[in-house]
Amino acid sequence: MNLLNLLAGIIDVLAGVSLIALSLPLLRDKAQSNSFYGFRFGRAFTSAEHWRQINRYGARWTILWSSLLVLIGIVAFFIPFGDNTTLAFLWIVIPVLLLSTIPIIQTASYAKHIAG
């Protein structure tokens, strides 16, 4: 394992674990409607129940996709990057961007469905 493997693995794992940690209060209904934290779609603010439903839904999907990001980070420790910094960079950036965006899109769609 070289430095690129270590870097890619640590970044992906930390990103995934961070997203999971940020999602747990939303999943457990520990975060009330606020101006800073949670899935902040307009429809989430129409009622306390919508806030709870939308944020619990988003948290579940974020945890699922972030778990995959953690797995991708673990795999990064074993990928033969060699000195290919481009491959290592893509291994970091694409999963983080993709797997953090998917639950946002899913939750936005869900928010339109339940509140509309």
C-alpha cells in the first residue's frame, strides 16, 4: 500500500463516516426544524411532521449510500494505484460527489411526493 492508497482510503472512509454521523440525529428525530441542519427543502418547513418525515427519509438514504462510500474507501487501500495520481484523485472525488448527491436527489423527490 502506498501513500495514494492511504490517502484515497482515508478520505473516502472519513467522508462516509462523517455523513453517517451527521445523519444519525436526523434519523433519531433529535434535530428540530432549524435554519442550519438537515434536509432543508421548502416543503420540510410546512409542518413539524413533514420535517420529521423528510429528514428521517433522507437520513436513511444518506446512511445507506455513505456505507457504500466507506466500503469504497476500504477497497481503495488495496487498489494498485501505483503512482497514478489521476486515478487516485478520481477514486476519491467521484464516489464522494456521487454518493453524497444521490440521497439529496432521492429526498427532494420524496419531499415533493409527501408534501404535495
